[in-house]
Amino acid sequence: MARYHGGPFWLRVTCVREDISLWYGGDWVWLEGIVLVDQGAALGRVQVLVHVGVFAASAAVRGVV
């Protein structure tokens, strides 16, 4: 789940834009995907800029190394 525009949403990631992320020193990554409602229905496409620390924190919570 991600927080965007002040509210949480689920994102089905369709593309990770590593080429654009290089402009941010590798600390941020652009994700493209489809916004989903809780029931899994698609609302539309979106691009989001996400700090890579989110992935490390998420993996630590799930016990993934």
C-alpha cells in the first residue's frame, strides 16, 4: 500500500523506471502502475516517485533479507 495525494492506495506495478531514477542519485525510483480499490478493481494508471528506503523498511517488516 502507498500514500499519495494524502490518502492510501494499492498499486499494481507494471514498470520500474530505473532510467529516470538515475537523475535522483538512485535514492528514488519511478513506478508506473494501476491504482486499485480494496476489492482489486482498477481505477486508472499512475506514475509515482518512491524513496527506495520504503522497500528496505517493508522487507524488514516482512522478514525478507
